[in-house]
Amino acid sequence: MKPDTLRLILGDQLNRQHSWFKKKDANILYVLMELRQETDYVRHHIQKLTGFFAAMRAFAVELKKQGHHVLYSALDAASNTGILSRNLSDLIDRYQIKRFEYILPDEYRLDKQLREFCQSLNIATAAVESEHFLSSREAVADHFHGKKQFVMESFYRLMRKRYNILMEGTAPRGGHWNYDVENRNRYDGSPSIPAPRLFDNDIVAIKKVLNKMKVRTMGETEDKLLWPINRHQSLDLLSHFVEHGLPYFGTFQDAMTHNEWSLFHSRLSFSLNSKMLHPLEVIQAAVDALERKQHKISLAQVEGFVRQILGWREYMRGVYWALMPEFANMNFFHHMQTLPHFYWDGRTKMNCMHQVIRQSLEKAYAHHIQRLMVTGNFALLAGIHPDEVDAWYLGVYIDAIEWVEITNTRGMSQYADGGIIATKPYVSSANYIHKMSDYCQHCIYDKNKKVGEHACPFNSLYWHFYARHRDKLARHPRVGLMYKTWDRMAESVKNEIISQAKYYLENIEKL
Ligand SMILES: Cc1cc2nc3c(=O)[nH]c(=O)nc-3n(C[C@H](O)[C@H](O)[C@H](O)COP(=O)(O)OP(=O)(O)OC[C@H]3O[C@@H](n4cnc5c(N)ncnc54)[C@H](O)[C@@H]3O)c2cc1C
Ligand code: SF4
């Protein structure tokens, strides 16, 4: 039978539990496509491209096995123009489709493209929910209506109550909403870090296609991909995390250490963002482990983890829809510098930056504090244009999709929104990096020096940042104190620090 309805599945919509797939219908043609417009809108990590394509291919095979009618267009297929709307038009003509349906995309860019495409059609069209998120696109805009700052904590509490997660009636379980005071320790070698659960997915064929099509990528990969590419593997990663990572998740959430790339983190972001896993099942798995008193997991660990998904993840998605498209052009500090070369190859003498960038290029992964307090911190201190910072983060990480990348990068990390998301700019000197890692112990720079030979660049750049943005930050209630400290320094000391920072900024490529 010839299908009369075309249903589009985008690469980050691999949600096997979606109601679309509940029943088989020969009238429906499901379409997945590898698109040049997607491989090229930013320079992606090779593991990100191979990961998404491998997961899409696996999803198409699964749907076919279930008896659905599926058309999969590989990047090098002769009929694939590389442009979503053109491919869709061709298919609609070829199959004489009478109805076009799509799942609401999470990216503004694709949302716009598909809305415009539908307007150009003279057949029936419909957009359906992704059935993935726990709050609507409008939830954050509604919750913070009329407010200048969107404080995540208040949204998180609302979500806890709405989903009755870690609640005792109307009160938070254990009496506190947040257990951060018990969390966020430095890691000093004990307990031992669990070996990360890695997969062995063959990506040789996809790599060949990317090569043949001359797609520009960054980063490195083996012929086997370590990331999960289907629901089965994603569930496996989830149970591995609950057993081995969750017992210490909160305690070492912010810790960084040499040669260990994922510590006690879940590495579930790719499975979540591609929708192979549903956020509620991930949250439930953590809460269940607490209920069963399994693996000696404490409330502080579970609450810390739940907050990331029920709080931060939903919140960032809502912020995205509340503030796009204007958000993508915000540049509160008018930062204009270009991203130094070492973001692309890791060749820098600053050990913290070298470690985090090398790891990102090797694994397409860095955990939150590595992203925020090392690479993000440096970019903000050095005054890099947020467009350049965004492009790097959007390309380099396996989990990078604009709705969650740009809010974290431009908002939380670069403060380019002037403080809608972050309550203060996330900048630090070597102090914080030393407190949370062992990077400084192996660095040519001296963490204790602000000026002179081998002075840590973070130290002078930190004060330079505050000094150059005094007009914007001096009245900020959470950073005003910094200016008191700065003003107490002798003029000669201040001048020396500023000269050191200027020297480093002028010679940034040599750091
Ligand atoms: C500059 C910067 C850029 C970032 N870019 C992305 C991105 O492109 N994609 C992305 O998914 N996350 C991004 N994050 C948030 C966070 O760093 C990653 O979600 C996390 O490191 C993924 O690793 P994990 O799965 O091991 O997370 P865990 O530490 O195990 O946390 C569990 C889950 O919580 C969610 N989560 C945690 N923190 C956040 C957050 N701040 N915002 C949204 N969700 C969160 C993720 O889904 C994550 O999988 C970024 C953070 C920063 C500071
Ligand atoms: S001394 Fe400075 S540059 Fe070196 S690792 Fe520490 S913070 Fe990074």
C-alpha cells in the first residue's frame, strides 16, 4: 500500500516510547535523514556526528523490525540534497503524500524552518509534542513572567512538587530542598573511580561517508564509538551509573582530576538529548535506588542528581524558548576577542586548559565544572566573543544541541545575558581550580603568583575582568565585595596586575 502520510523524525527525536509508534499503519511513511545542513551549521566533533548518525540508523532498523514503514536517507544517497525542506518536498511529490507531520523540534532554527515549510505546502500538516520534557516550552516564561532574573531554584521547587519527587507531603524530603553543603568535595584519590561503562559501536561505515562527503569535523575517534547508540545501551549506562556513580555523584560533582574523565558523572546527556531515555525514568531510577537503600546511596547524592535533570535541564529548555531568538545575539560585556587556537588542539601550557581541552577532543565530553570553571572561565576572563564560544561548545560535545548548549554557554558561563540565568559571572582565579582539582600541581604556571615569571594567567586576568567591567558589576550585590578587595590594593600592585593581564591578552596564543 502507498503511504499517504509522511512523518519526520529528526536526529534528536529517537524516542521509541513516543505515541506515534504505538500502532503500525501502512499509510504512514516515517522518514529519517542525514543532512548536510546539520553536519555543516557548525564544526562538530567526529564522535558527535558518528554518534547521532549511528543512533539514527539503529533507530530506523528498530522501527522497521517493529513493522513500521521507514525511509532512511544516508548523507551520500543520490536523492539526498542535504537540505531538510528540499528533501521533504521531493518525498511529498514522489509518494503523493497528502499529510505531513513532524515532532516539534527543540531548536529554534529547525522549528522556524519546519513552520515555514508547512506554510509553503498545500497539503494538511500537523506538529505534535515530543513527549519528552517534563515541562512545556512556555513553563519558564510563565513562571518568571515580569522578572528580570530567572532563579532556577524556584523553578526546581515547583517541579519537585508537581512531580512529587523527593517530597514528604508539601515539604522536601529530609527537610531541605538542596544538599549542596554536603556535596562538592575535592577528589583526593579515594574512593576509587569506577571504570566508565563504554560501548563498542562500529562506526567505520559512517566515518567513510563523512570522509567521502568531505565533512569538516573536529576531535578524534577510534573505529568503535564508546557512546550508547540505542535504548538498550542507554538503559545499561543508566544502571551502571546508579550502581557505581550515584553513591558519590554529589560529593564529587565539582571535582576534577588528572587522567580521569568522567569520575562519578552519569554521561547520560547524549542518551537524554537524543531522547533514547526519558528524563523521568532516569530520575525514577535514582529515587528508586534511594528507596531500596541500594548501594548505600544517600539523599544528598540523589537530590544533587535529580536537581540536574528535573531542575537545570528543564529550566534551561524553558529559558531557551523564553528568550530566543534575541538570546543568541546577547553580548552584555561586548566581548570581541577570537577564540585562541588551543581550544582546537589543546596545545597550551596552562595545564587545566590542556587537560580539559585534550579530554574534550578525545572523548567529546567534559563534565559540568570542567566546562564552566576551566574553558568557560578562561573564555570569559579573556573576553572572547560569545559567538565564538558558542560555536566551540556547540561543536565539541557529544550532547551539544542548541537549546541546552547556548543557555549554558552564553547564559550561565559567559554571562552574555547580563544575569538572567546566572546570579553572578562564573569567573575565578587559580584558587578555585586548585581547590577542586590537582591540575595546578602539574602546571608550569604558579597558582600563587599574580605577576612575574610563570604567574598563573587566571590570576591577573581575573582582576583585569573585574577592573574592566566595573561600570557593569560594581553595584551587583554578589560581586560588589570584590571591588572592596581591589580598592584596598596599593595602586602599584593594581598596575602590575593589569600590565600582566594585558601582556597575557596580547600574547594569548602563546599561553
Ligand atoms: C559551558 C557549558 C556548556 C554546556 N553545554 C551542554 C550541552 O551542549 N548539552 C548538555 O546536555 N549539557 C550541557 N551543559 C551542562 C552539563 O555540563 C552537561 O549536561 C553535563 O556535563 C553532561 O554530562 P553528564 O551526562 O555526565 O552529566 P551529570 O553530571 O551526570 O548530570 C546528569 C544530567 O543532568 C543534566 N544536566 C546537568 N547539568 C545541566 C545543565 N547545566 N543544564 C542542563 N542539563 C544539565 C544533563 O542532562 C546530565 O546528563 C553545559 C554546561 C556548560 C557550563
Ligand atoms: S596554575 Fe593556573 S594555569 Fe596552571 S593549572 Fe592552575 S589554574 Fe590552570
